[in-house]
Amino acid sequence: MGLDNPLHIAFLVVILLLVFGARRLPEIGRSLGSGMREFKQSITGESQQQEQSALTAAQQQPQPAPPAQAPVALPATPPAAPVEHQQQS
């Protein structure tokens, strides 16, 4: 008996939603994922220097400039005169 049955997983998700709420679950998932990542790095001996060097290398590459667009000239039109409503008696 474990979590190999999809019904068990669905039941567990419903319980988690009731206990923590829908807003809190993504935050819990992110923190759990980062904790597992840090644990894996500490076990394998990988350092964050490899990740940081990859990030700095990506940041140092020049980003292509967006194509320049000519400014669009709007026609100069005078403002419309206010319309006066006349009441008929």
C-alpha cells in the first residue's frame, strides 16, 4: 500500500488543499524543491560556483537590440467644439 494508486494521490491532494489552501501550495512546492536541490548538491559535492559562472556567462553575452521603429506622426486636428443642446418648449 503506497502512493502507486492514483486515487491515493488524489485523496492526498484534496487533504493538502483543505489544510493549506490553494494559495499556499505553490509556495510550499517551491521551498520543497529548493530544499531537495540543496540537499542533492551537498551530497554530490557540486558547488554553486558552477551555476553562478554559467549565469554570469549568459549575462555577459550581448543581447540583440530590438529593431528601431520610426515614430508615427499623428495628424494635427483641432479639438472639437462643444455641442450645445437646446431645449424646445
